[in-house]
Amino acid sequence: MKKMVVIVAIVFPFLIGVIFLGNCAEKKRLKEEYKVEENEKESIGEFPLLVSDDFEDGKSDRWITYPLENWKVMQDGNEKVFALIEPGQQREVRAPGAYAVLKDFDVTDFVFSGKIKSYQDSQISRRDMVVIFHYQDPTHFYYVHFSKISDQVHNIIAIVNGGDREKINHELAGDSQARLIDNEFHTFKVCYERRTSGICAYLDDMGEPILTAIDSTLSHGLVGVGSFDDTGCVDDIVLWGKKFRYK
Ligand SMILES: [Ca+2]
Ligand SMILES: [Ca+2]
């Protein structure tokens, strides 16, 4: 009996130790496998994290780019960024001339955030970077135009629906706050809620949108970035959302 007690006293804590260490190893493996960074939120409300990209691996194979050769991952200071190195050309409809969209994430509701920087001369008031969403094909998508000035076609939310782009945001032409004023990075966030068809766009201040709209014309598609007719770059892209499912 005494022998039995001694064996249990030695073996039991040993087994607990093995299970505990095994659990730690499993957690470490999962963390490595999915590379969940401490600073990346795994979900926003009910929307799971779909993708994040800081371009530090030098790759851009998650993106479809237009024009193909105008985009490349390159060094910008201490960071690798995804850069639009040549402006796009105007196409058959008035719309951003260059863009890159994330190819695997056709979303309805979403929150899309990241950093954008314009390489255009800061004296040029019509300088811009855009955020694309609900992209379905080259002439059907929405975009948020961030610029240095606000008017009917600058610093707006617009729809491209088979023809020239049209302003759809509530803020009157000239009234929206234009913050793309320099050659620094600016944090953006664009959100769409399917239930209300509400669209919100933020720049620098993540608490107060500078552009708002309600529109349900397209309702789903890919997200991305670009510029109407300038150059610039993006970094630290994060997308949370609900994937669209064909019925
Ligand atoms: Ca980076
Ligand atoms: Ca421009």
C-alpha cells in the first residue's frame, strides 16, 4: 500500500506536468502557424479578421493590380510598402486610373483599415489616394477619394456603375474635411454595414468619419487601394468582414 502511495505521489505530478507542457507547446504551434500578432485584433464586433498585410515579406501575390506593372513592394524609410510608382491612365469611364484589390475576399459588411501616403507634390491641391470597395469589375465599384481639397469630385465617396463616377456622400461639395495635405502616412478606415447600407470613411481621426453615405447598389465585392491620377503607397492593411456567398 505504502509503495502504491509513493508511486502515485511521483507519477501524478509528472503526468500533470507533461499535459501542461504539451498544452503550452500546442498554443505556441498554433500561434506560429497563424502568426496572430499581439497588435492585430482577431475580430471587430461580429466580423472576423480576414487578412492583414504589412508587405515585410516582399510579396504582393494576394493582390490584383491595375495596371499590372505600376505596382511594386519597395522600401520606404524603415518599412516595406506597396507602392503605386506610375500614375494610371484614364479609361473609358472617369474613374481611378490605378488600383490594387485583394483577390480572395469578396465581402458584404466590412471594416478595412491601413496607412496611405501620397507621393504627389504637397503643393498640388488635387493630389489623391483612394480606397476601393465592393469592386466587381473595372467599371463597377465604389471608392473613397482622399484629397487635399474638397469639391464635387475630390474628397468624396463615389460609385462607378458602368459610367463616369458619381459623388454619393452626404457632405456637400466643398464641405468634407480634406486631410491628405502632405507626404506623410495617414491612417484610414472604411466601413460598410449591409443592414443599413451605411458607408463611413475616416482619415487620421478614427472616431469621427469625414465622409458618410448610404447606398446599396453594389452590396458586395473586393476591397483595395489606388489613386485617381497620382502616385503613392500603402502599408499595414487589415480587413475584417463577412464574406459574400452566392445563393
Ligand atoms: Ca510594411
Ligand atoms: Ca489627383
